[in-house]
Amino acid sequence: MSWEQLQSSKGLRWELIQSRRGAAGERLFSLRISRSCRAVAWRDRPWLPLLSLHPDHRLGLSQRREEVAPQAFAASQVARSAGP
């Protein structure tokens, strides 16, 4: 797979992470590994080193919400578990 194919693939969802840089100042990218797993990587000439894997990236969002507003998060979890 060429770099152009990688970057334009709709399935991989290759995205620049604008808020962070690698240890040596390289630009970091996020890409989809599977339906529920994403990776953080950077380009190193012909290589694509992976910095980290995130098995359930949605869980990270839930945890951040809980840290920011615990009461609102707890209420949303109760509402979800109650069902329709």
C-alpha cells in the first residue's frame, strides 16, 4: 500500500493529530486498525512505527467525561441502563 493509498483510504481514517507531536518533533497520526481499535503512528520514510494502540477508543471518551462532570456522567449511565 502506498502512502497516498493509506492517507486517502476511507476505512483507515488516517488523521493528523494536531494537538501533539512525537518525542523528536514528528507529526503524529491516528488510524483505524479495526472497528473498535485505533493506533497512533508517525511516518519514518518507508516505515510506519506505531506509538500506541487504543483497543476501545470510545471508552477513553467516557472516562474523560466522567472526570469532567461526574454527576452528569453518572446520570447518563443510569438513564442508559434504565432503557426505553
